[in-house]
Amino acid sequence: MTDSVPLSTPVRSPERPGDAQRAPRELMTLPGFYRDERRWRLVEIRLGGRWLAGMLTVWRRPPGSAVWVVHVTWGPEATGSWGWFLFDRDRIRPLPEPADPAPAAAPYLGTWRDAVRVPAELAGPAGTDPADRCWRLAWLRAEGAWRSVLVTARRRPAPQMPWIAHVRWGEDKAAAWVIADGISLRPLPRSEPAADAEADRPVASIAPATPGESA
């Protein structure tokens, strides 16, 4: 939103050489069937002359087109931090999954374990308290693999309990409360300084050979 035009769309940073190219309107409004593939993946995208961490959520092949278009978000939707871009491996690239070994101490004992889920009756519903809300990209260990997730809330149910975080991971529309231990749930570093201290409370290859096909 700008001061001169209430409720207007935030002004975009000017494009610089090497930035990811936004998909032209003509390509996104072609008549016919659009083939979409939902697959969440943490990426880096080149915008405003720098690399930003983001979440690639959709692959799209416009009708009759030989190119793939991808939807990437790098901040809350209300801030306008999202867009459709022409896929280019040099301007949109996958973030590497954590590659360090599992901790030797309990409960891992040298073997990775999934993040500990918190029962719903203990955690309570997400999104009911505005103070809990956050927007943070993270890696989550779930189902024996690292998942690209979005942290949407964090809270401490009681003073003697650890912090917990509500996470979503994409194509399956899965969501859960998990212990925010900083090991099995790893928030990415922020691209920009946090706006306030509240936001800093603890929470704890993209394409296959042919984009759009299963990896």
C-alpha cells in the first residue's frame, strides 16, 4: 500500500539485469487448458539485484506454450511478495536441503527422526490469536525426508513447555503443530531484518529433468 493511493498494490522494486522475468500477461491469459503441477519447494529467486529465499508452489504450462511458468512467494500475500515468473534455472534455483548428520545426543542418537508432532488438543487451533501469527519459510523433517514448509503460527502453550510451531507443506495440503526445536524444524534466515521483536520469537534440484514431471 502507498500513502498516495490507499489500498493500492505495493510498489515493486525496479527490475535489474539478471532478475527473474515475470510472466507476461499475454502468456497467462491464453485461452485453453492450463496444466498445473502443485509442488512446494524452497528456492532462491533473483529480484531487485539480489537473491531472496522463497517458496515455489506451482508449475504451469500455458496452452500451446513450450515454456514453464512458476508461482513463487517470498513474503506474506498481503505484502504483494509473490508472482508468476518464466522458469529460468539461472534466476530461480533450489535451496539445498540440510546435509549435516543427525545429532549424536538423544533423541536422535545419530539417526534422523521426524519432527515431534503436538496433539491438537494440547496445541489448540491455529490462527485464533493474532499474536501467534507469523510467516516463515523452513525445512521440516517429516516422513523420513526434508520437507519445504511455511510456518504460519508459533506459541508456547505453557511456561514450562517448549515453543511449538504450526507448519504447512504444500501439494498434500498437510499441516501440523510440531516442536520448534531448531533441529528437525529449521527456519531459513530472513532475507530482510525483522520489522519488530515479536517476529523473532523462536520457531525453530527444483525441477526434474523435464519440469512438471515427478521427481
